[in-house]
Amino acid sequence: MKLNQITVPSLDLAVAVPFYQKLGLKIIVNAQPHYARFVCPDGDSTFSLSKVEELPSGHGIHVYFECDPLDAQVEALKAKEISFDLDPTDQPWNWREAV
């Protein structure tokens, strides 16, 4: 079994689509303002956005993208004006993460 696609809700695809493109995802379906689908730069997994009027409540959705080397990728994204809540940090669960 392999993961095909994750779809997450978005209030505004006009804002969300350019953000994910800056991360390096390539748009393969552009049905804005209601839907957009991207292919990840490595492998064949896809990621999509679906317009909603209201975001789900509760713990929410957490999507983790993996890249190597993390520190260099974070610096490249900062140069594209992507901000981070947490710079690359070694976590006690043996992962290095940026948020």
C-alpha cells in the first residue's frame, strides 16, 4: 500500500496555493477557487486543498513534509518570505523539525 493523496481544508485557495508552490509542490489540478492538487517534488504522492467555509475545530490537521538537508531548505524558504514558528530543532523523538 502507498499513500496517494492528502486533502486539507482551506478558507482561501488564492492565498494557500502560492504558499505550497513556494514549498516546492507542483500544481497538477488548478480548479480554484474550490480545489487545487499538487504533486510532491519527490516520489508520486499528491497533496490537495479543498475550499471550505469554516475550518474544522479541535486538534486540527498536521501535515509533515520531509526534506534533506532541513537547515538549508528552511533558509531557502525564509528567503522566499516563508516564516517559521520553530527553526530546525532536534526533537527528543529523534527527528529534526521546523514548524
